[in-house]
Amino acid sequence: MSLQLFAHPFSSYSQKVLIALYESDTPFTLRLLSSENPKNGEEFAALWPVKRFPVLVDGAETILESSIIIEHLELHHPGSRRLLPAEPKAALPVRLMDRFFDNYVMSPLMKIVFDRIRVTEDRDPPGVAEARALLDAAYQWLDGKLADREWACGGAFSMADCAAAPSLFYADWAHEIDAAYANTRAYRARLLARPSVARCVEEARPYRHLFPQGAPERD
């Protein structure tokens, strides 16, 4: 049975896994989660009642959470490109940067996005201000790290870059990366030029109307 990925092309965490699959040329079946595909949604909810995607089904196994999915692929379906070093100590910096992008870029981004969806009287201006400050701090820290790096952990594209691409892509829409952080802006541009990332961006393009703040025309 082929790998089945329950996901949506516009979802940042779905894109994180899709980039990994495209990078390694791993065959899979996309089970699109949308109102036009109710059967997929029913199966997805039965697999994972929390209803957070993506979810990977590999035969009898159900794998949850984007980082764990990528690690599962590395272990059981290694493709044409490794995204995590086999040596445990060498893998730690990749895991660290993966968590950095999920926790300190994606999480504050989602705070801003979800707040925009709320009705006006339920919004949380102090929480949004805190999220924006955290993004600025993350952009600044990352800018220093990237001073002598092509990719998040050096010269090889890794799982950390799979996390970085959708995180920085959408975060820049909600809270633009300041021009002072030239390394961070240049890194985002390199990510968008990567074929696996560019493919995700194009596959998600029809859904840009879903972005609450409105998608900018620059990407």
C-alpha cells in the first residue's frame, strides 16, 4: 500500500512534510482535506480525533506531527536525499532548528492569524503584540545564525529547512521581516527558489484567499 498523506496544500505544516517528500522523491497519495472530499475528512477524523494535519498512513501505522512524519520517512522510506544526519550528535542541530521554526516562528504567526479570524470584541491585542515581538526576536536571532550559512544548518538542505520554508513564507505575510535582517530575507528567498518549495507554493496558490490578512502580491 502506498503512503497516504492527509493534508491540505495551503497548510504550513502540510507543506513542511510535502517539501520533505518532494526532496526525497518519495511516492505517496495525497488525501486532500477539503469540503469537496468528505470521505477523506471522515477517515482523517477517525484516525486522529484532534483533527490537526498532516497525518501520514503507512500501511497499518498512523504517524502524527510533521517532524515525526519526516523522521519516520527517513527511517522507513529513505529517498534520494537524506534530510536528517544518521549520526545522532550531528542530527541534534537539525532537530534544534526544526523546533526553532515551529515554536518561535510558526507559533507566533498562528497567534496573529487566528486572532484575525476572531470577531473584533474577542481579539487579543496584547497577545498579538507579544507574538509580533517574538517574531522580531526570532528574525534577529536567525539573521546572526545565517551569516555564514546557505541553509539552516549549514551547507546541506535538511528537515530544518522543510520547517523554515512555510514558516518564513507565511510569517513574512503577517509580520514582514525587517530590511535590517538581510540574511533572513535572503534565506527566505533561497527557500522559495528551491524546486520542492516552489512546487508547494504553486500548489497552494489557488487557496490564497483563505489567508485572513490577505495574501500579498509579492510572492
